[in-house]
Amino acid sequence: MLEYPVSAGTTHSKPDPAIYAMRKLFTLLAALLLTSVSHAQSWHLVWSDEFNGPTNSLPAAADWNFERGWGPQGNHEIQWYCQPTEQDGPCRPNKPNAFEDGNGHLVLQAIHNNQLWSSARLNTQGKHTILYGRVEARLRMEPGAGFWPAFWLLGNDIDTAGWPTCGEQDIMEWVQKYGPGATSSTLHGPGYSGGKGISHTFNFPTLNGTAGRIDDGNFHTYGVTWSRDRIEFYRDDPAKPYAVITPADLPPGTHWVYDHPFFVILNFAVGEAGFAGTVDATTPPSGKMWVDYVRFYQLQ
């Protein structure tokens, strides 16, 4: 029951019940409106690459760096990352490891050639970084024993702070142990890196009796919504994150290192052991990851 306090020596009449009810309704509606606006959040596109170049063109050098050399040996990777037109080792200009297909996609391709694997790794270091916001890519992939396609963020202080102090946000990784219906997202930082990273696995749902797969012929959106002290990983719908990580989830004695700009990496690794699995007789002679776009958003 509502009570109306009265100062000593004075009298006050209670407000009309109908007016009071109307005021409550207006207050409730205002609160609901503010909540709706807060949840909707107005996102502003701050950078993107839509890969709309002609067939066999390359992503713009103003946006991307092509890395060169062996993949990190601690990851048991066996591919050589080729730069465009490179002819060393397994690299062949007539079989490019990265190209735009003329249909609005970037293609990253791992190729087995002369008993060696070549592939591609691109990053936006020194060209495009983001601090908080939403980062997403629309991807289609092919599974295969030893294949390891990935889309991730790395702290832009990697050259000074080193890894894992710089921080790493793996938005999407696929490896053979997941099977074709799952991908993962992982945070790596000081004291929780490598096999101790904070990881979550997403299983694609079964729709109309058909199990979801990374090679279902459709593109899927893989993204992260990143704010101070909160990282949310999602698949297809940013309003429905499948994994939320905050400082409370870190191991005791470790600290949060996601409060500075990060840049994007796209790569297709090939493994011979460990996390990625191992190529074998069933591994196709080539594997592809198609990238429809990469986009950075921030709140207005």
C-alpha cells in the first residue's frame, strides 16, 4: 500500500488514483523506451573491406599487409606464407594463395605443392586498428585434416610488449577435432595463453533436420562485440552472443589486456600436430576460406 508522508501541522490530500495510475504508466513507458534504445545501440561503420575488386586482383596495399615465411613453429604449422608474385619454395604466381574472385570475395587458399604447403596470412597492422566496438567477417570455409583457417585480432603493441602481453582475440578458429559443425573463440593474455587460453566452442544448430556445418554452402558471420571489461563473441547475430568474457573470468593473479587498439589478421594455417591436427591421406590438395567482408563498427 502506498503511503504519503505529511509534515507535522500540515495536511495533504492524496492524488487522484486515475492521475497517479496515468503517471505510473508514463514513467513505465519512458523506462521501456530508454531500455529499448540502449539495447538497440546505434552502430556506425568506421572501416570495411568488401573485396569488390576484379577477378584475380589483390586487396589494397593501403589496407592490408601480406606476411611472408613459415608459420609459428610452436603451433606445429607446416605452411609457408607467400607474398603476391613470390616464386620461392612452394609459392607459385600461377597458383596464388590470396586473390579476389570477382564476385565480391577474398579467397585465402592453402595449396600442397611439391610436398610442401603454401598459404596466405594478411593483417591490417599500422593501417587499420580499433579500440572497442564490433568487428566481424562473413566467411565460408572448407574442412580438412590439418586445416586451420582463422580470423582474429592482435594487440597493436605486439612489437614492443610481445606476445601474449599484447593480447589476442581469436574470433573464429576451425580445426579438425571440432568436426565440420563447430568453431571456437578464444582470448589469450599473460598467464592464460596457448592451451590455457579462455576458449568457448560454438556448435551450429540443426535446422529443418540438417546439421549446421562450416561448409554448408552458406556464408556465416563471425564477430566480437568489445567494450571496456567485456568481450562478447557471436555467430550470425550480434544480439545473441554465445560467449561472454569479463575480467572475472581470468585466472587468479592475471590481468585484462584488452584496453588498447587491436588489428585484424586473416590466415589459413596447416598443421602437422597439436591443436590444428595433422594432414593425412584424406586431406584435400587445397583448401579455401572465402571472405565476403571485414567490418569495424563503433557506437555513435
